Amino acid sequence: MIKKMILAAAVVGGIAGMGVESTAAVAAPPAPPPSCHGAPGGMPFLGQVSLTKAQRKKIDAILKADHPDFHADMEKESGLHHQIQDLLATPGKVDQAQIVSLQQQIASIHQAHEAERLQTAIRIHDVLTADQLTQIKAAQDKADSLHAQLRALMAPPSPPTP
């Protein structure tokens, strides 16, 4: 239901924007702070914490440090998925050992990405003060509580008791 509402809003917004010249260059949203590139290193609430210039500089250096080539890994993973699809679409007996090998390669890529994300989060954690970490924890707890409330509101009604 929520997806339908979002889709409807997007369609209405798209229709409303037809025929109107784009003002994206004039009214572009502000760029995120330098230390908040999405959810850097597993720290999604980092943008809500006030950082000193020194902290911002250290975190930016951590985020700009050498990381695995995620784009190349995504291409490799896509190729592995295509190989699995090809195996499943080929007539005859499916080579399960080969599929398992391809699955292990995909899992290895995911594991490497997760390990890198956690190492980045640890390095960022070490830059922050105890007060800043407390603020991040409070924001995470609030978001978790809101998600739980949303799940409860969106849950199907319980069946009536006889």
C-alpha cells in the first residue's frame, strides 16, 4: 500500500513537472556535509552529530582512503548471477557443484564488502567522542522505535477470537 502511494506521488509529481522548465540548477537541494556521504561506513546518523574541523578532516580522509573497487565487484557479481541463470536455463541436468561454487564467489564478494564497511565504521568510531557516540546511539534508538511503531501500524489485524 505504501509503495502504491509513493508510486502515485511520483507519477503526480512527474505529470505536474511536464511542460515546466527545469529549475534544478536554480533550486538544487543543498549538498550533504562533507562527512556525511550517505551512510558512511555503517554510521547512518553521523550527519546529525556536530564534528570539529579536525574530526571532519579525519573522517573525510577515512572515507576517501583506498577501498575495494565496488563497481568492479558489482560487475563481477552480475556476471556470476548471469552464469547461474545460464546454468539454470540450459537443458539437461543442472551442475549443482558449479552453482554452489558461483554462490560461494558471490558470498565472498559480499563478505569482503561487509568487512570493509565494518573497518571503516571502526575507524570513524575511533574519531568520535563519547558524547557524539551517545548522540548517535540515541538517534539509532529513536529510529528503531519509530520503525517498530510503523510495523505495528502496518501489521494486518489479528484474527477475531471465537
